[in-house]
Amino acid sequence: MPEPLIELKGVCKSFGQKVILDHVDLQIYSGEAVGVIGPSGTGKSTILRVIAGLLQPDAGEVYIHGQRREGTLEEGGTSMGVGMVFQQSALFDSLTVDENVGFSLYRHSKLPAEEIKALVNQKLELVGLPGTGDRYPAELSGGMRKRISLARAILTDPQQPNNQGNILLYDEPTAGLDPVASTRIENLIRDLLKVQQACSAYLIVTHQDSTIKRTAERIVFIYQGKIQWDGPMPQAYQSNLPLLKQFFTGSIEGPIQ
């Protein structure tokens, strides 16, 4: 077996008395498109934040590209090639698109501004928004802001020799979008991996049925802090597991309370 890009070993996380992740084991391999699903409040976004280095697990180990993640980004840890796209895009309203996409490089790299701007323009081209670098977030639609956040997530520092390819984490990337805008984002998420090869794998947290079906080849279902099902997306919809059947049908009758 190849080495996983991401590996969680016995990861635990609680907030107060509430257990969110309960000894979670998970492996993600190169080329995988993984949908992380389950009822609200069951730890899906928490897994993304632990992988991204935004949260420190209470117990267990996290490995990225075979290297153990030590500390959080706030504590001085590095991204380790992991980019995250937040539900609300998380753009700075007072900065231009160029400054938002290139924020990390402008602040932390030694690249000249002209080179950063060229890299930003390249990523904007990839997400279908060329020529928008001088605009501000308030001038953009919700779908455009989502694509700007995608461009920021796939922008990496070419001077970092240990960058082994971006792993992208998406937290509800189509939430609040109309069906047409959702389809555009879903297609872009797939193309960044399968066509443009702008990332090496991704995990996507979503409740939206169309997003699950268009973007996920593998499904990880989380409930009560544990992975209850893990397998190919088509098999998830055909499964007789009561948790999955209730989740996909939206029934109020079943084990999900």
C-alpha cells in the first residue's frame, strides 16, 4: 500500500463535557475525493480543523505526507501543504482579491510582489476569474467569493521545497448558493483535482445531496464521534445501514436523534 497523504490515529477531541471525536482512525490517499458527511454537530468540521492545524487534538496523532503534525498554526506550526476553504469564504473585506489570494505569500514569503501577483493571477485563471485582482469582496457574488477562496487555498510558495502538493479541505463550500452557482463550484472542485491537478486529494464536508454526488468518490460517515461507515459513494446510497438510510432520506424516524 502507498503511504497515505493524511493519517489520523486514535484522534480524540472534546469541548467541555461533549465528546466530538472519539478515537478516530482515518487514511486519505493521493487522488482521493472524500466526502465527510453526517448529522450536524458530529465532528465533521472538527476533523478538517484538526487536519489543517487549526485545532490541537486532545489525544492521538495526525500525519501529513508521513510527517507528524506538531502544534497548531497559531502556535507556530506550518500548513504542511494543507489548504482550507471555509464555509463563509473568510475573505478580508478591506483587501482586494489579489491581496486576499496572495495574503500568506505577501506576509510570510520572500518572493517579490510582482512574482506573487503573477502567481495570484495564475490561480485566478484556474478558478475562472481572470482580471478580478483589483476588485473587493463586496463587489463579488457569493459564488465568486467561493472561487476566490479556492484560489487562495491552492496558492503555495514555490520556494518551499517540502511542499508535496496541496491537500484541500472544503467546509460546506456550496452552502447558501443557488443551484447553478453550486454546480459551478462542484465542477470546479472536481476539476482542480482531476483535470488541472492543482491538488493531490481533498476532503469535503457537506450536507447537500448534489455536492455529495458530484464531488465525492468515497464517503466517510461520522456519528457520535466515530466513523460509522467508510466506502465508495454509490455504495453509501445503496447501503442498508439505518444511519445512512435515515440521513439520505431525511426521515425523523431512525437512530439519528
